[in-house]
Amino acid sequence: MLAMSIFKSVFKSTIFYIFILNLLVLKPLFKTGVWLSSDLIAHIARLASFYQSLAEGNLIPRWGGNLNFGYGHPVLLFSYPLPNYFGSFFHFLGFSFNESVKLVFIFSYLLAGVFTYLWLKDWLGKYPAILGTILYQFAPYRFVNIYVRAALGEHFAFLFIPLVFWSVYKFSQKIKIKYWVYSVFSLAALILSHNGVIVYTLPVLFAYFVFLFFTSSKSKRKKYLTGIIFYFFAGMCLTTFFWVPLLVEAELYTNSLKFFSGNSYCQTYLSFDRLVFSPWGYGGTATRHEPAGHTTMIGFVHWLVSLLALGYLFKWKRKINPYWIFIFLLIIIFFLSLFFMLRISNFLFPLFAFIFRYAEYASRLLTLPILTTFLIGALLTNFLKGRKQRFFVLFLSFWAVILTTSFWQTVPWDKRRDYTDSYWLHYYTGTTDTGGYNPVWGYFSAPSTTKVLANKGEITNINIKKWHSTLHEYSFKAITKARIVESTAYFPGWRVYVDGQKIPINFQEKDFPGTIIYNVSPGEHKVKTIFGPTRLRLGADIVSLITFVLLLILLIFSKKLRWFKNIKHK
Amino acid sequence: MISYMEAFYQTLSKGYLFPRWASELNNGYGSSILILLPPLRNYLGASIHWLCQISFQTITKILFFNLNLIIFPLCLWLFYKLKHKAKYWFFLLAVFFFTALILNNYPADYFYFVFSFFSFFLWLTQQVKRKLKLALTYLALFISAFSLTAFYWLPATLEAKEIKSFLNNIKQSPITKPSPKVLTALTNTEKVEFIYQHRPPFLWYGYELNLPANTRLQFHVFNYSGWQVFFDSQPVVLEKPDQENKNLITFTSPPTAGYHFLEIVFEKTKVQALADTITFITLGLLISYAGYVYFQKRV
């Protein structure tokens, strides 16, 4: 009987059907192996390197020891870590690296649908939630992120966007500290999922804050505002371990300044026609004249709701309410994002270069039309009632889904059989990076013949005890005074201890640029090369840790805190 | 007709919302005939082909009848309904069918139905009290439909002369073999080094070349004003199409020898860009108008 009632309630729930619909979209991923795409190989290799470092005891993996022909690479230090933590969890459960990355894609897509629906239902009701979720999940760019670009971070971040909005909504309604802490955690998760998506989300989030401010009761407004200010502060503090090295060390020690100069953005503007309609394809990003190989269309239904909303805004006779303000802000963001994807915005590029140069491609701004249109769709539905509301939702949802069915596919799968876990850990020679985060001191184009060798002098009895990602332990006997070359790419944080004594490192030798080199005297030596935190990273880690502990304390003792007590709930 | 529809579909399916270049016509040397042809039948055919995967031959048979016979009376009925009920969706439907009528006829034939409609409007306006309101509604309808279809009739009218001259010229071109769609050097033949040809997309051809200064090059596609050539993102002037260059895209490389990135691309002419902008703006305004009325009543 209980099973029957559970079955009945499941089949009656809308979320079940949304879940099934989302599952259909992901059908092409339920195969073994990997599909051909822009970045999938890089993400699997990065996950393997991340997992290896994590398994070695590095809670925050920052050095990909097996990457870069075995010389190691700091890509993990600068790339968003949260998708890799999730992938590592799946690998820990026994899935291969290939399958783990696929599971991250699958679960994040399914959960994004679930959370979007739950949040919108909580806020606006069932029908707005259905349309909002469909527009969020069935935007063409979402499928580009999965099947063409395999942009793990960008795709994964879509899981946390509804959570960020939901938790902020709950906080604005109840002004309870637990919701505030949840919202900080979800903001942190979004920051750690993809550094670009958080930047695109901010304008929409700001518009939502404004809306919630005006819709919350006057007695709560002051506390809401204070909470929101501290919310950002806490979210940033919680994630300092990621973004501080990214902003400071990447610019100081890698080629990122040169790489993210903004040239690629200016070379990849889209044409307006292609925002309206462009066919499904698997090519790369647009160049000066060549249209993008993949679709860059916003979606017909997404366009439709935006233009309908534009009409809604022209209601001069009525009083302007928070909904009007919110839609107005969303429409502004929508059209501005379109504008900045087009060549006509080039004259403004120098002003906004500090943001857009990191985007690399103009098409990355396609995230913004998704974030604005799904909210607009849900809000417009909310204005309708009864049969008209149901018709509006059914009609638009139907077309939003149907018109993307041809996008639910991958190109033929990669038939290479050597993509095993062992391949990713031991034979993959790349960096998973396109060059932006390569250390400035040197490039490596071939694997070294030995881990340790003497450039000058003579050494024997080389005995490698450990060669972990961040710890290399070995011993040798120097017959003469020797200059030792260790096959490790230098990066701030590497330290060499010879017989327990820290010694200076040279990494700018002409014959071995960017490689760790040090001098030893004759005799037997035990060497430990350790990749540890710099002062900056240590400081950032401490700030994150303290914030995390404080948030936990707040969560545990939330009921006893006075600040929130004098709010009267309806 | 079948080959036009097929060519139309091919260009449309590559993301060109308003197909204007038929790449595979004329033995692969291409044609700008699509600019002149009324596109409604081709859009319908392309939609049916995409939805049902039916051959273009069958689709041409299905669409054998004159669509005007359906659209014209529908327009009249909607105009008549507007006289009694000035409902916004009647207005939008009327715009829709008027648009369909425009897209199903050559600009030269517009006079007939425009004259008929105008007479009909006059007759209807005479019968109501609020004459000005109805006249303005019909005027708005007229402007909307013509603005919405600007993407077709504006280039088809303003570029008609050029297209006819293009079609005449290519008739005289002694092209018998299918176009290889390749670039050949007419001068310095042995010194030109083709480093890399970019993947073959549609209506965009990219070459990385190492070549002497002022090399005369020819691309095996008929020259129409939409075609443009860029050396290192700088436009170059194309030779005027004539019998000597077989009406093919012919041009001379920059006066600096060495590595160059060459792009041959079919872009919108100024008239086409203006026409498309008018269409997009009108479409946006009409949808916004629907939103304005729809949500004005219910919010």
C-alpha cells in the first residue's frame, strides 16, 4: 500500500516528468567511452591529476604532477575545483575517470532542473516553475556546453545558480541565519564551479536582490540589506583559497596576461543573425568572418518571451511595481549581453576589457540570455491565470523542447581504446591548459629521460623513493660537486631540502629553462622536493578556513543568536 | 523549381536565415537568383523537408497549387473582421497573411493586390463611424507587413538590375565542368605556396598562403557583389566580372610578399543589411506589441 501511494505521488508530481524529460536529453551520454568535443579530454585528464593529488592527501590539489610531460603544471591552482571534487567522489566510488566526468555532466544537469523547478515553485508557483525550468534547461547553449564544448565548469555552474537564487529568496522571506549561511555556501559553490559564470550571474543576481528588497516587508528590509552585504563578503572570504591565487599568482607567474589580452574576444564577435538562428554543429568558435561552427542561437522561445516582456514593460497607465522593475532590469541585461556579443560593441571594449578579456570568446556571454529569459518566462507566466496560464506554459514549453531535439546528440564517439585510467595518470603528456596558465619560465615539449640528472659533476646510486604530485623524495651519491636537474617545472611554492636543509633553487638555466636546478657538494644526499603554499596561498587558505568554521558555528548556534530574533514572521 | 528549393534549403540549413546565395547552382559556381525569387514557397518546402524528410521533388508536387488562392481571400476576410473587431490578434493574423502574400509574389506583381487591398480598405472605411481609427489600423497593417518583408522585396527591387546583369553574364561564361571551389594563381603560379586551407564551411573560404607580391588569384565561384575578399582582415578590390576572368572571383594579392591569411566570404550588401535590420526590428516590435496587449489586460 505504501509503495503504491509512493508510486502514485511520484507519477502525479510534475518534477518527475521534468526529470524524465531531462534524462532524455542526456541519452547520448549513456555509452561507454568518450565523445569527441573541444575540452572533454582535458577535463578527464585534469580530473585524473586532481584525484591523484587528492588521494595523496592534498585537500586542495594545486599541482598536476603527472601533467606537462611529467614535469607538472599549476593548472589545478587556477582552474575551478568543485567539478573535480565531485568527479573525484564518483571515481572514489569505483567509476573510471571517463565515466566520472560523464556522471558530473549527467548529475549536474538533472539536479539543475530539479533545483530550478523547486525554487521557482516555491517562489512563483507550479506553472511558472515549469516554463522557467524548461527555458533554463532547454536553451541551445546548454547543449553546446555539453555536447560540443564539453565545458565541464560552465555546465556544472548551472547546478548552483538556482540554489544561489533559492537560498537568497528564502533568506529574504524568513531572515533566518540558516538561510543566510546556505546562501553563502551556494554562492561559494558557484564561485568554485566556474569563475566566468559567477561574473555573468552577478548582474542577474543583483536585479533579484533589488526585486526581493522591494517585495520583502518593510520591517525586514534593513536586515535583509545588511545580510546581503555580508553575504557577498562571506562568500568571497570562503573562496579566497581559489580566487586569490588566480587573480594574483596567475598574472605574476604565468602567461595569462598575454593570453587573456582580449584579442581572442575581439576576434570572435557573433553576428546578430546567428543569435536568432544558427544550425547545430560541432565546429569551433567564430573568427573574424567565419561563423561559429557550433550554434550560437539564443532559442526561438527565449527570444519570444524576451520580446513579449518588452511589450509588458510598456504599461504606462499602471503603477510600477517590483515585478516591473525586475523585468525591466532583466531586459536591460538581456539586450546588453546581446550588444556585447556583436561587433558594434567593439568601441566599448577597452572600457570593459577587464571583464571580457577573461571570457576569451564572445559566445560565452550566451549564459546571460539564458539567465534572464528563464526568469522572464517564469514571471510572465505568473501574471496569467487559469486556462490562459496553462496554455501559455504548454505552448511555449512544447516548442522550447521540440525545437532543440536535434541538439541532443554528440558527434561519433572517440574510438581510441587507450583512454583508460592508467592512460590519464601515466601516459597523458599535455597540460589540459591552452597555454594561459603556463609558467613564464619555460615550456616543455618532450618528456625527460630521467627524473634526476647531473648537469655538471657526477652522481651515482640514484634512488627514487617517492614521486608524488607535491612531494619528490630521492637520494643519490655525488662523486664530485654537482649541479642537479630535477625533472620538475618550477613554480613558486616548490622548495628543495637537501639532507634536511632548505637550499636555493635556480630555474632559469639556459639549457633547462623553467626546471628546478640546485647545487650539491660531494657525498651521499637525501633530497625532498616539496610543493607547499606560498605566503599568499597560506593566507588565503587560512581566511577560507576561518570563514568556513565561523559559518558552521553560525549554523549550529543560529537559534541562539539575537540579531535575527526581533523579526516577526507572518 | 526543385533545384532552387534544394539550394534554398541548403543555405538555410547552414544558418542563413534569409538565403541569398545558391552555392550548388550553375555547376557549383553559385548563383544569386535566390534574392529575386519569392521565398514563401521555399520556406514552406524547407520546413516540410526538415520536419518530414520528404524529397524536394515530392514537396514541389505537394505545393503545386497557387498559394495566392488561399492567402488572398484570407487577407480580405481578416481585413473585413478588423472593421468590426479591432482585436490585436486579428491585426497580427492580418499582418501574418499579408506578409505571406508579399513573400509569395515578385515585387513587380505587388501592384495588383496592393491596389485591390487599397480599394477594399477605402470601401470598408466608408462604412464605419470611426473612419480615422480604422484607416490608421490599415495603415499600420500595411507598414508592418512591408517592413516585415523588407528582407526580400528591398534587395529584390534595388538589386534586380545587378542580378539580371549577373545572370546574363554567367550565361556567357564557358563553364562546363563542376566547380572545384578552389583557389588558383593566375600569375606567379609556381611561387605560390598553399600552406593551409581551413575546414570547408559554407560561404566562407580561408587560406593561409605564402605568395609573391601582386599575385593574381582566382576563386572558382561566380562573382557577385556579396562576395568579399580579405587579406589579413583588410578588404581587397575584386576585378570586375567579365569574359576574360570568366565572371569568377578574381583579385590581386597585396604588394607585400610573404605569408598572408586570405578569406573569401559572402557577406550582406548594404541594402541587404538595411533590409534585414528593418525586418528584425519590425518582428521585435510586433511580438512586443502582442506582449503589450496580452499582459496589459491580465496584469
